[in-house]
Amino acid sequence: MNAALDPDLFEHAQRQSQVVAALQDVLPAHCLIWNREETTPYECDGLTAYRERPLVVALPETEAQVQAVLKVCHALDVPVVARGAGTGLSGGAMPHRLGVTLSLAKFNRILELDAFSRTAVVQCGVRNLAISEAAAPYGLYYAPDPSSQIACTIGGNVAENSGGVHCLKYGLTLHNVLKVRGFTIDGEPVEFGGDALDAPGYDLLAVITGSEGMLAVTIEVTVKLVPKPQLARCIMASFDDLRKAGDAVAAVIAAGIIPAGLEMMDKPMTAAVEDFVHAGYDVTAAAILLCESDGTPEEVEEEIARMSEVLRTSGATALAVSRDEPERLKFWSGRKNAFPASGRISPDYMCMDSTIPRKRLADILLAIQGMETKYGLRCANVFHAGDGNLHPLILFDANDPDQLHRAELFGADILETSVEMGGTITGEHGVGVEKLQSMCVQFSVEEREQMVALKRAFDPKGLLNPGKVIPTLNRCAEYGKMLVRGGKIAHPELERF
């Protein structure tokens, strides 16, 4: 349709022309794209079910250019969505139709690595794994290791407070970052945390970490490095019953053991990854656990023996302990490739992310099995079992609108059930656009108002990543009606709608 005949298209073209002209004054020509074909790769992140084409994509190369872009957008009241590698799974980097996507991919340098203080200063576009690769000659590494670590960037890790298979022992991004530096929406330089273990004033480092790009644009991060353990070994334990596997996780922690990693996969997921990477998994088991120990050889030997005993007592039908480093990496290769393996067995998948008490692992798995029948879709499950962080992958075909709708209802049901079981709607993937409505189940109006107040303190105009994370009252009302139609209400607040 001709833009001159369609008011929406006319508004879009007019706004685009205005923003491009303003940004051309502060960016070189090669750092600015707005043609339809060139902006297509930016229309979604790892959550491909939801897409939007950005008005303009800015690719600055210097901090001064980032600052200038933000000042221009602030002056013109243009929304800004910061983007790293686009590996996020909740739609947090999905563009705004009338906004600028601020790509920070060119900020990919490790600025300083201090082996004595065990820190590294890196730009926001540095890949997670690249930090450990640079620190390896000094016997150090960066502990958080999300499955996308080969591609995801540290700026995105800060935005989502990412974890990984070793987060149980070594913590999430928040526990491994000292300082974050960047800009507010109006281009003001801002710094959170410090070079010391503690910083004066409010703990705003904890506020910015996990804020999903809503408060400031991260440019530089100072991370902690930890010594590589002398030895690491992994147990692969098979179980013929989901409840036995879930109870085994709780038993390991109850025994006073904090494994370096404690992961769980159900039978459908095990079959998918074994066919993909041939990690040696027991495809006949109802579930398998991967339990890792690291430290000195003496510590590892003692802990492996203790964990093995707990697992046998909990009903493990088979145990295999890695004999050397290649075999340990082979065990983990399946877990690390769970998402791409799922992509081989289904046209699309929706990866959910919620957290429940460890003792309810079997309960949620059995509940999800019931949901598979309810919604007529398959689901493969992989968990950060040690901290109760679930990653159910709902398998569907996005080309079928009905399947997409059922996948959305399936995901919302998982999140709501997680809350009912005493958990939360997100662990490490964030809220983004995917879980926006589920925030209505988790948080009251008063709690959401406090979140809005915090955002307003940093971003009074609401221009940074708008429409994400915090739902409006109208959106919660719509969600309440949907739940009523579905015959399920889990949150008393929704009964008013």
C-alpha cells in the first residue's frame, strides 16, 4: 500500500526520515541502516515467535557515538532498544516499530586483564567464552557459562543476569561482576559498583544487573576471574522414575554437598541430544542427572564418592563417572547443545524459564506431562536442577497460528504452575515480551508500581526498551479475562477482572 494513502505508513516514513536525518549528523554513513532488507536480521532475538522491524539500526563504534545517539533519541522522544548478540530467549531485544535498535556488537575488545587482582575489564560486546579464553594462560576463567556462551555477549549477560550449568557453586552474573559502566537515556555517563569488593552508597549494581536494558545502556563491564580447578569430574546418573530423579537433587543438597554443576534432563530431551552429539547418554532412562565436582584431586575424589552414594541411595539405576577431561566435556556437550538439538526435531520451540523449589522438581515435570496432553504439543525438559531453574522447550510449528497460540497457553500454564508451587516466572532468561502477562500472576499492582517508579527514576520518558518487563493494568486485565476463559485463576488480584 502507498504510504501516502495509509496514515500509519505515512507516519512511519515521516518519523524514519526525521530520525535518520538527525542520526546522520552524529554517525558515519556505514554505522546507520534503515532499508527493509538490511534491518531484517534485527527483527527478533532468540525468541523468533515474535518479530518487529526497527525504524533504524545504529551501529556506533565509539562511546562518544553511543552518547550522541542517545542524546538525539532523547531529544526526539525516540525509543531505544539496546542489542548485543541477539541470543536472548524472552524477546528482550525485539525492536520497537518507531524506535532505534542500538547495536553494540562493535564494542568487542578486552581492555584489560589483571591476573593479580583476578579481574578483566571488557567492552559490552565481548563474547562470554572469549573472556575465559583470554584468561586461560593465567590459569583463570570467567565462571558464568550460559549454554550460548560461544556467542552471547557480556552486556547481554548483565541485562539478563545470566547463569549457566555451573551457577549453583559459582553464582550468576551478579556474583561475578564488580562494575558496570554506561549511559542513561539522555546520554549521561553512569557507573554502578566499583573496583573494590564494595562500593559506597546504594547497591545499584544489583539493580542494573538483570534490568533487561530498561534503566541504562551498558558499555563496559569489570568481571571477576576465578582460578581454574586442578581437576573436575562429572557423574552421569540414570533414573527410571522422574520423582526419584527429582528427589535425588534435593538429597544431594540436603547432604551438605554443593556440586559445581547439577543438571537434569528428561527422556525426550536425552534422546534429542544423544542423537545430535552422541554424548553417551542413557536414552532408556526416564531422567538423567549430571553432577560435577571440581577442586583438588583429593577434594574431587571425596565429593564424587559422597555424591555417588547419595545418588545410589536415591534410586539411581546406573552411574558413570568421567575418567578424564575429554569424557567430562563429552558428558556436558549434550547439555550444552540441548537447544540446537531440539531445533532438529521440531520446526520451532519456545524455551520457557521459571524457577521452583528443588523439592518440587518431580511435581512440575509430571504437571508438564499433563499439559502436553492438554495442549496437544510435545515438551522436552532440561533443568538447572541444583537451583530449581527450569527450561522446558515446547515444540511447535510457528507456521500454524493455532499451534503458536497453544504454545503460548502452554508456556503461561507452566509459569503459573511454577508460581503455585512457590517459585517464580523467570530464572535467567528475563521477562522481555514473552512473560509480560505472567508478571500479572507473580506481582501485585503495588509491586508493579514500585517497578515503574524505579524505571522512572532512571528513564522519566520511558524510552529505554519500552513495552517490556512491566505490564500495564490494561494488559493484566486482558490476561485475567483469558485465564477466566481458560477456567483457571491462580492470583487473587486477577479475580477483579
